[in-house]
Amino acid sequence: MRLSLLTSLPLLGLAAAEDGLQAWLRYAPVPSANSIVLPTAIRALNATSGSPVYTAQQELQRGISGIFGKQLGTNGSTTANSSSLIIGTLDAYESLHGALEGAADLQDDGFYLSASGQSVTIVGRNERGALYGAFEYLSRLAQGQNVTTTTISNPQVPIRWTNEWDNMDGSIERGYAGSSLFFRNGYAVDNVTRVAEYARLLASLRINGMIVNNVNANATLLNDRNLEGLGRLADAMRPYGIQLGISLNFASPRDFGGLNSFDPLDPKVDAWWANVTNVIYSKVPDMAGYLVKANSEGQPGPLTYNRTLADGANMFARAVNPHGGLIMFRAFVYDNHINETNWTADRANAAVDFFQHLDGKFDENVVVQIKYGPIDFQVREPPNPLFSTLRNTSTSIELQITPEYLGQNDHLMYLGPLWKEILEADLRADSQPSKVKDIVSGQRFKRPLGGYAGVSGVGANTTWLGSHLAMSNLYAYGRLAWDASQDAEEVLQDWIRLTFGFDQQVMDTITDMSMKSWPAYENYSGNLGIQTLTDITYTHFGPNPASQDNNGWGQWTRADKDTIGMDRTVKNGTGNAGQYSFEVAQMYENIETTPDNLLLWFHHVPYTQRLKSNKTVIQHFYDAHYEGAATAQQFVQQWQSLKGKIDAERFESVLFEQTFQAGHALVWRDSISEFYHNLSEIADENNRVGNHPWRIEAEKMTLSGYKPYAVSPFHTASGAMAIVTTSNITAGTATANVTFETGTYDIAVNYFDLIGGRSTYQLDLGNQTVGRWVGNHEDTLGHAPSTYLDGHSATRITFKGIDVRQGEVLRITGQPDGIEPAPLDYISFLPPGIVD
Ligand code: GCV
């Protein structure tokens, strides 16, 4: 019998191409399908189209059809038989069947899931809870589990929202996956298909609210056309139990409403907001509330009128209160013009300084939304001291799913462990257990509200975040927001199973890579609590440690020839350690008890300071950078070992990213090591820094149509120099005789891929063309672009296993394009096992 290609593919074990759009809701067949007992029909206790229970019924049909190939019928309002799945709210269920044992403890959004043979009961405290129960059931089936027990699950927090930083023009601040799902050309989109698909993904994670526009808000969101548009967006989310909210621009009454003021205590302003709010609720009756960034990074706020931040927040709180709305008021308020010559100035103090005296002055429907650390989503920060400072104010934690400072989804970065470390941190308020997760749940200080805000960054790219592997972060965010006690690795493994299937090697490999990803990135970016060391005044992507200092942004390292670190002690520094509760303050105040990974966050020390490992600070820097970059090289081999076990589309896409990361990790390693080597003049004990025996520097080759170019920052090019073509039209060549011994080498070319041009390159050895490539990262990578030769554009391409003869001519030809002058840094000839 001849099999058609289509039917033979699964038999051969080849996975069909996947573009990522279904994320963890792929409902792929499971190996244990035959042993799983399923109901024969679904009975939904609310069949109103658009209700979450109706959505749940559809999702159950879709999921069971995908996983098992079975089409479950619905038996509407007829009585369920013993092989039915019943789904509905607790009230609906109990009015038909009487009290449901065990369900009395259900809270809002909580669910009860029980299965016995073919009989399955899914009941939610509300409709949303029923939908969550359906997703839980499907998640277990999709992971090959037979559901045989009873589960009652309640959320730890009421607020589980995403914050989308989408602009009205369709761009996304700190987004790396294409354009906005919500806005285009100044208006809310007409086609809401992707909005609904996104809401479906989020509902499966039990997210219940979404702020759809950037906190750097544009008042035109409030024009008539956009208010209609918000109604449309909300309608697309409602079937998934997701409430829409919006960010507001504080100056809207003046800049959009035609008033001459935006003073929160001016009755005209108050009335204006009340009116606008009423109109919004007429379009979006279940609007979740407003998110407000005030008096921060140039955004307007109440301080303009000498009113307090609480005055500002409460103005909005009054407007939404009659509608049951919430105000998420951001604690990310700081002065970005502080003076580094003042050794007591400290941006890390800002949140407590601005909010401490306002504790208890916010209306009950205000929640102060606090970034996890005191600065800004850095690779390592201590928990924000404001969490244990506000006792009479509801708070939420802001986490960043889109890794703005952490590789922008071109570097693998599983954030679950970072978030867990913050959430599990015990801030010891009044010397009592005070974990961050228990503070933001409201439990520790007995607050009625609390929760999570996840800055997502999803865009129109089918991978949602610009990288298949990055989706573990969106998944983990939802899971931890529901129950922060979950283990980050277990959560990750659920995601792997749902996203990539059941192969043990796939599971082990992605687990290993993901769990190593944060330590690796920390190692080759910024260590010991010095922050990420990226370029904070430009793209936040590549290395540029000098950009941290000598400006008013306050992300200082205070590095000089002999010393480094912020002195945040009370006795001698900015006093930031004293913002923590007594026991934590003591730990950070004392250099002996400060953990090494926060040493430079709290202390200013000589490079020769010994760590608990007995290494000096500077040697730790060097070693960590080499170690982190080496781990990133291994990720490529690890991923390659999965060839054939993952569909080609996702395999190639991730391989491309890992290859990029491996090259860029070397840029980071060399750049940071070189910077501190140059500054401190302390040699690497292992003689690696500044010593690159396998490189041919482009500027030392014979150049025709190319010229040397001094790169800035100097440490982002090997030997501080690169070459660029002398014209932006004519190709240049760089040639050299190979002096390395005859043998087989990997040949790596480091070059710069700028936005604004797609230069083409050819590498020849003697008469052999080794390879051709195009500098087109603007088309293939999602990170923030650079128009310069620098640490953001620096990258590497490698040609493997090339036979090389000593003495033959190496030639690179570069054809410039647009503003990109085919820039080249160096060529490495790498014998097996060498990375240089
Ligand atoms: C939305 C950092 C980011 C900004 C962001 C800001 C904030 O400064 O770089 O892009 O603006 O935080 O959280 O408000």
C-alpha cells in the first residue's frame, strides 16, 4: 500500500512545521492517549455565546479533538449522564444538583475539577473560574495525564494583569516581536482576531486583566473613535474572562480636554475625569481600571501642582469607584537628573522617598504597583524596599516578561528563577516572616487587594515574543501570578511538554538550557550586583558600562581606576540599606553578610576586594565573563542535539537565535573584560583578557576600498578598531596571508550589523569561497536596533570545519548598502575546542 506523504509523516516521526501561534495550547496528540478515559459529551450550564462558560465548552471540544481526534457533542440543557463533562458556575451547578461537596471554599476565579471515570465536573466560583477549570483539565490531558482526582484551586491574588506597552502608532515600547496587536496608525485596530487569540492564551494562564496601551500614554486614546475601539477590544477579550484596562496620560484634561489645568484638586479636572470615565464605561462596562505613570521620565503628574502622588491617584480612584474599577498607580517615580558627585544621592531610594509618607493616604481601590527591584528590571537587584514599607496601602509587583535589559529575546533568558528569588525573599517586616509574595497577595499586611502586573511585549510575530523559547516566560508569569509557591523548574517543564511534546531528551535539554540561562547572562553582562552593564542611554541591548555613570539617570557603578560599586550603607553611603526592615538592613549594611551577588549593589570596594569565594572582584568579573560566554556556546550544541526531534520551523528559528547569542555573548565577554582591564590595569590571572592568539584583526589586513575605523565604545571592537568601506557604493576587500598551521578550523568572522543597510559579504580562502552572508539582522532579529558600530550591532558568523593551508590568501569582500559600510572587526581561526 502506498502511503500519501501526509499520512506517512507522523509514522516517520517527523513533526509538522509550527509557527508558534498556538504556543502551549497546541493540543497535540499524546502517546498515552489510549489509556486516558474521556467523557462522551459536554454539558455547559450556560450556553450564551460569548460567555466564558460557552468559551470553555468550545475550548474543551477543540482540545479533545486535537489531542484525541474525538469530537465531543454537547447536550445543552438536557440532563447529564454518567459519562458527561459538566461545566458551569457553582450557583448554576448547585441549583441543578444540590450542594457540591468541597466547593464551599471556592473564591472568586477559583475552580473545582473532579473526574471519576467518564464523569467530569468543572465548576467555577464564577464563569471565569469555570473557564480556568476547563483549561486545567485540558492542560493535564495535553500532558498525557488521566484526570482521576478532585482539585480545588483558588488564586492567591485578585489582580493578575498584563501591561502592554503598545503605542497608538502600532509600535511597542520594549517589544521585540513586531507591531501592536491593539493599535495601528493612531487608532484601535478593526480586526481583533489576534487580540482574541492572545486573550485565549492569557485565560489559559488565569490572567484576568490587560492594560492595552503604554504607560507612557497618549491622550488621543480618549478620542471618540478610540473609545469605540476600546469597546471592540474589550468585546474580543470578554469571552475569555479578561477585563480591559487602559493607561492614562495625567495631563489629558489640559492637552486633550481643552482645560487650562490638570491639577487633581481642581474640581473642573475632577469632573472632567469623572465624565470621561463614565463614557469609557458606557463602551466597556466591565473595564478593569486605569494604570498611571505620573511624574516619571518626563510624564506629567500631580507634583506639577504641588499635590501629592496620592492626590493624583485618588482623583482617578474617585472616577472609577462607582463602576468598581481599580487604579494601579506606579511607584516607578524618580528624578532622572540626580548628581553623581553627591555620594548620598541614590535613585534606588526614590520609591520609598516618594511613597513612604503617603502610606494609608490612598483610596481603597488604589494599588501601588512596584517594580521588583529599586532600579529597573536589572539582571540582579534586591527586592524593592517599598514592599515592606507600605503597610496600609495595597501593592502589586511589576515583572517584565519582555526582557528589556536581559537580551531582548535574542539571548535565552528563562525568568522564572529570577522572579521566584524576588517573590520568596523575606523582607522581615517587624521581624516577622514577610515574603514578597505574601505582601503582594495582601496576606502579610491584611490588604484587600494585591497582585501582579507583567509587562508582556507581545507583538504580531507568530511567536508572540519574537522567540519560541521566550514563551516560557509568559507561561511562567501566569502560573506564578496564580500561585507563587510553584517551583520555577516544574512550571518550565509543564511548558516544555505542552510546547514541544514528550521526548525526554527535548525535556532535559530545554530544561538545562533554560535553567542555566539567567546565570549565564548575569555572568557575561554584569556581576556581583553591578547591574546589567548595558548601554542605558541607547538601546539597552549590548555592552556599554561607561554609560551607567556621569549622567543623571542614577544607574551608577561609580567605577574608577581602583574601586567600584555603590555605597548604599547607612554609615557611609546613600542610606538605601536602611530602607529595609531591621534584619535585612543589617545584612546589607555589613559587607560580611551581604551576599556576593549583591556586593557591588550595596558596597563600594577595591577591585582587589576578596569575595567569599576568595577570588578578587576583578578576577571574578573576568572568570564570570568567560564562564557565561562558554555556557552560551554550549547552548548551540545542546540545541543542535535536538535536530529531528522538533519540527524544522521551530528548530531552525531557535538555532539561529542560539547561534546569534553565542556570538554576542563573546562580544559581551570581551567588551566588559576589556573595559575593566583597561580601567583597573589589573591583569587576568589566567591571561585571557586582551590575549587573542587566533584572531586576524581586520584593520591589520591589506585593505582596498576599506579603511580603518575607531569604534566607540572602544571595547566593543577587538583591538578597538574595525574597518569600513571607503564609499557607500563600492565594495572593499581585506586580504591577509594565513599564518596558522595547515589544518581544519572553524572560521569566525566578527562584523557589525547596523540597521539601515543590508551589506553583503564573501569570505574566500585561496580559490575557495568559504561563505557568503548578508548583514540583515533588521529582518531576522527583534532587538532594539543600532545605527552605529558598537556593542549592539557587533555580531559573529561562523563557518565550520574549513580546511586551511598555511600561507594561502584570506580575502573578505564587503559590499556596503544604505548607511551600512560592510563593517568588519576580525577573523578567528579556531582549532577544535577553542573559542576566541
Ligand atoms: C515604558 C524604563 C524603560 C522604559 C519604560 C519605563 C517605565 O525606563 O526603559 O521604556 O517606559 O522603564 O517602566 O515606565
